[in-house]
Amino acid sequence: LDVTSPQPVLDNIVGSIIGKFGQIDVLVNNAGYVASGVWEEMSHEETTAQFNTNFFGALNLTRAVLPTMRAQKSGTLVFMSSIAAWHGVGAGGPYSSSKFALEGAVECLEKETSHLGIETFLMVLGQFRTDILNAARKQNKKDNPIADYDRVSAELRDRHQETTGKQPGDPKLAVERILDVVRREGQLKGFTKLPLRIPLGSDAVQVMQAKCEETMGILKQPMPDIWKQIILTLLTTTLQINKFVTMGLTVPQDKQEIITRLFINNEYVDCQNPKKISVYNPTTEELVSDQIPVAGERDVDAAVAAGNAAFVKWRAWPGAKRRQLLLKFADLLERDQEELGFLTRLTLGAPYLAFGQGEIQTAVENFRYFAGWIDKFAGESFPQDDGFYKIVRNEPLGVVAGIIPWNGPLASVGLKAAPALATGNVFILKPSEKTPLMAAALGKLIIEAGFPPGVFQVLSGDGSTGALLASHMNVAKVSFTGSVQTGKTVQILAAQSNLKRVTLELGGKSPAVIFDDANLENATEWCVNTMTVNSGQICFAPSRVYCQAGIYDRFLELYAKKFSGKKMGDPENKDTSLGPVIDKAQYDRIVSMITTAESEKQGTLLQGGRGTSGKGFFIQPAIFVDTKENATIYKDEIFGPVVVINRFETEEEVVAKSNNSKYGLMAGVFTQDINRALRVSSAFDSGVVGINCISTINISCPFGGTKESGIGREQGSAALRCYTEPKTVLINLTY
């Protein structure tokens, strides 16, 4: 295989292997050899091409195989090098650089794929090919008693021949024997993992040169100037390592079909509406799919009809049976959380550990929590002192539509579907057109959990699909999370159709108030961490901060330090805190608001606020200070990593400023004075208030807003009341 082939060619080859064998268990890359021509006085471009034949060519092939191994949740990647290439013996600096490149590649792959069940091995084989290397051979063999190159290569070749059918044998057995060889030879012992993934610049080049010169010093050979050029080329190549794992990420093969279909009545069906929408990876700006269906009127009618038919039996199901089903569904979400997180991350861009993992756990906990309520959400009874015994029952509504946002799709499934299903309603999920992939994958879990047909359905689409649900005469309730303007439209459509019940969780511009006596470390941790989660794309992010004058300067210094210290980058990397914003439209909107605020002198931009070079919709976290209270940047929800920080003098002043907003979703007060804390929390006009914390919710307590932040509540027993109607039964005991 010519690993310099264009990526589509490699992808097609991998596809043909999958077609023949069904999966790929192991990929062995010879990644250490460098063609001899690379050391001649060649141009920068030719040098790059020669190196691509080897190390980066192996990375290209690995990239082509990774989606398959991800889908399998298993696989083994092996990178091999001769000990000559590893130590640069006889070839000098550039050869020794391949050692550092391989270390960086393996370190990155271990970090990014181990949680997917993929193993990565690095083997340096010890047979030398030229007599000129004898002196170095003695020295290096002591440090690397790994294997004989010819022996291991021959053994691997034999196993490979068995897998391709050139010799008789069981392919599965051959794969096991290959892995036996790899594991027997083991990981390279004692290699140091270097900080290779560093910004490209003079310091990075110097680091690489120093490492190469160190090797050359051991070998007592000079380092020609041309090799410095080659080192720069190599460094540029190795800096792509932490990108290639993400580059070309696609929907797993077993999900390719379902994302192009609707899930109605426990079946994946073709959409009757020909309209399609496209979704992109915000990290790479690459197209993920242009075949996402938009459910039209006939599709919505079919789902609503199936739901109403299922409702008759579902509402009468024994509570214990319904509870078991919801608990099983929670277990399935937990089992598949990494795949569901990947499908969300692919078009959202939020890092898994910094956001995705917690979002999935919210969904799991909600299904378990509301499953526990099924036999406890009791009605009421009243004394028969007037001759009538009075009973109040909580009865389900019928078909409920949940229109969920793009910024926390799976958590929103838990917030809406769990209480609706627990109270005996049937549920139609309509995901955002920006993050539809995860929702499409839920269909298989719905079937596996045992939901009857029509009880839990999924319709992808854009705003037109949501409008059809909100205006449908046979939908009893719609629960919507999103922007204020769209929420108002949903409410109008609900009222104009059948006066359906509505829950709206809308925008926010949440104030955080820090008094002089606050614990500064605690206050900044809460304010920064909750402002940067999902790159500030959270409705209750503390985007307005008020700090009392006495500690303002110290707080601002600490906040700015922590804010800028959040690592921004590839969401596939576990140590990334900040990913990109959702798409170009959101990026342009946020950058435009920042630019306008600067040009109109709405406040002072202390730091950040700029996009980054290269691919991806990344925005450096921005801090505005001394912001005018009538400024757009101060009043409007930005929904991005932008915060305004102003000072205040008195309690009365800051309460008035905090409440001077059309939003009322979340607020927080930081102080050691409990009397003041309770006083301010009572004065805040918001649905949720934190004391010495902010922008956090609890599963047992109601969550929702006042004013234009919404209507109704999610979580806790309050959510159950939003999905039921009380029915009064009067029993005459006087006749």
C-alpha cells in the first residue's frame, strides 16, 4: 500500500477491507524509515514529500482506519521503527527527530483513543543494517533490548499472509498471533514523552534543534544547516499529530443510515419531506453530513397519530413496569455515553470531560430520578365534612413534544422526556438542526429498552418542524428550550391552535454579585468555570459580574488570570476546556457584538475577544470592564465566552442593577454574611439563586426563570405537575 495516496484513496481501500472482513483488528505501521534522498541538498517541499512517505504516511493510514476502530470500540495500532531510524544513527539530526515524532504520535493516540478500547504500541526493533553503525549499535543495544528486526518482521509477515489468504489459516487466529507478537515484544522501555505539541515558533524550533544536537553530540557528528530546515519541516508535521485524530472524523458506519431517517413508531423510516439540512464540525469546519432529514407535515402527522394510538395503553401501564423501563433506558444511556457524547461533540464542539460527560450524566440521573417518582406522585384527598369525599388525581396530558436546544441536547432529553414519560405521557423529541446526530441514535436504545411503538419518537428538522409540532391540534403540550424570540413564537402557535400547555426555558443574562467579604478564590472559581463551560454557550452562564469596590482590583486580576488560563483547542483532547462555538453564524454574531462594543466604546475590552488563526470557530474568552448599563454587550444575551465585570458600592445599588434586566433565570451572591446572603437572594428577581455558588442546578429542585426567561419549571416534583392535569372527583355520600 502506498501510504502517500490521497486520503480518499486510503479511505476507499479501508472500506474495501471492511466490506470483505467486516472489521479491522490491527494495523501495523512501519513508520520509522526515512528515504535516503531526504538527506541530499533538496528543497523544503521535496524534503516534506520524502518524509510523508514514511512517518506521516503512516499517520494518514491510521487516520483512515480510526473511524472503523471507533465504531468497533476495539482495535490495535502498532508503530514500528528500526533502531537505526530511532536513534538517528548514521543519518544525523533528522533521523533522530523521527524518534520524537513517533513518541508524540503514540502519546497522542494513547490519550485520545484509549477510552474507546483502542490500544497503541510502539516497537523499536534492534537489527542494524550497516557495518558503519557498529559502535553505536553496542551503546544503543544496551538501552533497547527489544527485538531482532528481521525476526519480528518475518513473523509479522507470516501472520499477515494468513490474514490475506496466501497461506491457509483462520484470519481471527492470525490476528491473535499478530497481537501476541506485538505484546510479547512490548512497549518500548524507558522512552521519554516529550512536550512535542507546542505552538509553532522560534522556541519550538529551538527545542527540536536542541534534542537533535544532543543526539548528534553523542554520535560526535556535525549538524549541517540543511538539517535545521528539515527539523522545521518535521516539527510542522508533528504539530499536526494532535489534529489528525480529529481531522476527517465522521459518523460511525453503523450510524450513517439512521441519521438520514426519522424514528417513528419504533421504526427508522424515510422522511416524506425532500428537504435536507447540512451539519458541520465546528472544530475543523468540515461537512459531517448533508443528508439530515427535515420532518414535514406528513411526517409530523404520522408521529402524532402513532403517539395518540400508543397513549391509550401507555397511560394504563402498571407503574412498576414503567419504572423498570425508564431505569433500563438510563442504563443504556450510561453504557453508550462515549458514543453519544462523540455524536454530540462532532457538531457541537464541546469537550467531553469539560462538558459532555456531565451533560450525559444529567440525562442519566433524570431518567433514574423520575423513574423513582412513578409510584410516589400521589394525588390528594379531602375530608367528607360536607357530605362529599373529594379526590384529586394527576392525569397525563397525551402527546407531548420536546423541542430541545443545540447547546445541551442529551441533558435536555433527560429534563423533558423523563418526567413526561414517567407521568404516563407519550413523547416526540425534536432535536436542534445543529446537533441532530445523538438524537437519531436514541432510536435503537428506545427499542432495546422496550418502549412500546409510538411512546418515544424522534423527528429531526429545523424550525419548520418545531412550528408544526407547536401548532398541531393533537399535541397536548410542547416543552421548548431556546431563544426568547423563538419561545414567543412557540407560545403564539400553541395558543392559536388548541391552547396546548407550554413550558419555556429561554435566555439569561445572569448576575454574579461579589461582596467585599467574599472568599475570592471560591468566587472566581465558580464565576470562571461556569462562564467558560461549553464556551459560554449556556443559558444561565454568569455573564454579568458585579464586584464591590473594596476588592474589585484583586478580583479582576484573579478572574482574568483564571479566564485566560482555560485551555482552548481540539475538543477531542481530554485536557481541553474551551472548544469552538457551534457554527459560523454564532461565531460571526459573537465577534460582531465584540467589535461593535469596542467601536462604540460600550466598555473597555480587558482581554481576549479575538478569533484564532486556522480552522475552527474558536473565540478567545473576552472580558469587558466599566461597561455602560445601556450597552448591548451589557444587556443582551451573547451566548459565548464574553463577560462584563463592573464595580458597585452598596447592596441596594447592586440589587437594583442585577434586577434591571428582561431576564430572570439565574443569579448568585458571594459573601460570608449569611443575613446579607439571604436578604439579597430574596431580593433577586430570578428563578434560581446561588449563595457562594452560581449557575448550578439540582435534580430535586425546580429549574426555570422569571420574566422573559421562561414559563414553567423543569426538574423536581414541579416538573411532574407541568406534565399532568389535576382532575377532581367528588363522591356524594349523602344519599
